[in-house]
Amino acid sequence: MQEQHLDTSPTAGRAVRLESFGGPEVLTVSQVPAPQAGAGRIRVRVRSAGLNPMDWFMTSDEETAARFGLSLPCGFGTDYAGVVDQVGDGVTGFAVGDRVFGGALSRAVADYVVVDVAGTVAAGGEAHHTPDGVDDRTAATLTIAGSTAAAALAVVNPGPGDTLLIGGAGGGVGVFAVQLARIAGARVIGTGSASSADALRALGVEPVAYGDGLVERVRALAPAGVTAAIDLHGVETVQAARELGVPDERITTIAAQVDGITPANGANAAPGAIEEIARLVASGRLRVPIASSFPMEQIRAAVELQAGRHVHGKVVIDI
């Protein structure tokens, strides 16, 4: 196969950078050299970047950042979508002009990102073809939340006849998890705030308020019982599920470690899971609520909104 030669222009672009770890106040937009796609890699002209709680959690302090292999100076954001504008030697399956989406750990909020076509989100980045019918804003929300939701559902394996309790159902991962569970045929009860109830109903979820009295409220909704549970926030749903008689093997978490409970991690999602989610979006069977979008220059305001944990849907940076 004939190798594709590099187009090395442009040589600079913008990127959100951190010179110190901390909250939104440390995020700045800087001019940086444009990365170049070496062998086995592609460069993407980023159009949109989706925010996730992990983005600001990873960069909140030096100790946490080190656990994820991050050091200063570093970038910000992981989910991206855009167009391939440079292809390195030896790359097959991608060409200049292809629309792609994927993840690049703490590098996505930038004009350009280079990813290894054989890599992972945490090691080199990853890329997937964006299906026709999926816009860049939506594509930029899929990788982290979609993979995490798919991994969580794989642990509890809901299907017809199941009543699934999902804690934190209105969050970024929740909007994927509840719809995937409904597509699988399960009845879904989702915890959230009173303000999230209408948004959850629109996704086919029976909303229930979190907090004191959760077990009694769930029993009132599902007198025949709950058969599986996913906790997307902490441990409240785990504790409620156990009290409701759900066996530990049908309970999972993404944000806490609980003895006896198998945690879910998006890095362990089944091969092809994220492509299937993208196809479901393209077909209209799964929708992604975009709560708000911001230009890169307003990254601090965007992170403050997303980190408040009261937004219904995804927050996206337009680039």
C-alpha cells in the first residue's frame, strides 16, 4: 500500500492548558505548537469536545493527576469529535477528511489532537468513524459516558422481565445507561432530583427522588421488587438495592468501591460497544441531551456548570 505523506501545516493552534492543578480557575486557553501525526497516528481537527466529571477530577490536585499519569503542563478534556486532517505512515482505515470521534486523555479541548489508531483512551488515544446522521456535538459526548454505561450494563445484564434501579440516572453516564437498559427490554427506575424528573420520564425512566426514604419510595413503585441496580454516583443505590434484596452479583458501581460488588469501568467495555452506541444514535433509537455548549474561551464557565452536577445532559465545548 502506498504510504500517505504528511501535510505538516498548520504548525500552531489553541489548547486548554494547565500550568498548575486545581479548579476551573487554573484553566487557560493557550497558543501551542500543533501536534504532528507520526507513524500509526492521525491528527484530528477537533470540532467539539464533551466534558465529563473525570476531566476536572483528574486535574484537581497533583496526587490525583499522578494516578492518571498526568504531569504539568497538561491539557484538559478527553472526549472529542472532528475531522482527520493529517495521516501518518502505515495508517489504514482512516483518511484525510474522515469524520471521527473518540477519546484522548486530558488532551481533547484543543484545535488539534493526535491519536494512535491502535491505542486506547488512556494510552495514545482512540478514534472511531462518526456515522452519518450524528453531528459533532453529539459524537463528542459518546466515548467516556457511553463506554462506562455499556460496561455497567454488561455487569448486571438487564433484559425483559428485569426491573433495574439506576442511581444518578440524570447524569452524563445515566442518560446512556437508562436508554441502553430500556433498549434491552428492562423496566428502569432512576434516582435524581425533583428537577430531573421530567427529563428522566422523557427517556422512558420512572423517576424517584434520592435521599432518605429511597427504599420505601422504590418499594411503592415496584412492589414486585427490583432485580438489578447500577450506582452511578456513590453508594446510596447500592445500599438501597441490598435492602431491597438484589443479589450483589447484579449490582455495580462506577464511582465507588464496595466489598462484594463488581465495579464497572469504561476501559473494560466490550469491543464494538461504542460503535454500537453510535449506530443507535444515528438510527434515532438513542438520543443524547445536550444541556449546554460553550466556546473554548469560556472553558472555566463550562467546567463550573458541569462540575455542579445539576445539569441534565451533556456539556460540550465548541471548537
